[in-house]
Amino acid sequence: MKELYEAIVTRLTEEVPALKMIDFEMGQLDALAIDERPAVKFPCALLDISYPQCEDESQHTQLVTAHVNVKLAFECPLPTDSLAPSARRAASLAIFDGVDNVYKFLQGFESDEFSSFSRKSQSPDNRYAGIKIINMLFETTFEDITAYQV
């Protein structure tokens, strides 16, 4: 899991410099629920990795299907409504450029260690006024070989 996380962090750091912070998801944005500023720099990407499917290939090798959730969070201080001046609205909607860039540089991303990333879903989380959160779910597979073999 650590190698996969590090590969994603490196990829996003190099290819999406607009992200001011990339971190492991540990509930950082939950501070917003109690009207506190979260300990993140916006825009940020919070990563979480799960293994929803693991199949034995041999006694010491599994084929793992991994889900990588990329939670993107942006501050949205400017108006996005139809009555806003177009320049201000365009500046506010620039967050979608960030979302598109993350997709662009993770979709198809692969290495010798894991298969091509494939986006499986993308959805907003609109719980917090002034903060736009987009959850992107990617899937990849890899062989997990145990270090211990008799």
C-alpha cells in the first residue's frame, strides 16, 4: 500500500502543481463540521486506498484490486451564479480545471508495480458552504507477494 501511495503522491506533485497539499485521508476535513478550519492547504488532495477484492494466485501471491479514493477540496470564495460577472464566475469555476488535471494524470497511470488506473466514479460532497469537495474513485490491480515463504 505504501508504494502505491508514494507513486500517486509523486505523480500528482509533478503533474498537478496547483495542488498545495497532498496527504493521506485521515478525516482532516471533518473539522469543517464544527466550524473549524481544517489543517490543510487548499486546494488539496486527500488519498485513501482500499482493497475490495483479493484473490489467491498461489499460496504466497494474491491478485489485488485496489480502489484509490482521491478527495479534492477547494475553497470557493467567489460567486458561481448566472448573475455574477463572467470573469469572477470563470475564476470560481477554475476548480474544475484542477479536477480535470487530476483525472488527466491519473487515468491510465501505470507502472511495473500496478496496472493502469481507471476512474470508476466521481461525485461531489456539498456538506460545507464555501468548500467544494470532489471524490474521484480509481481502480488498479497488482500482485501482492508475501515476503515470507517457507
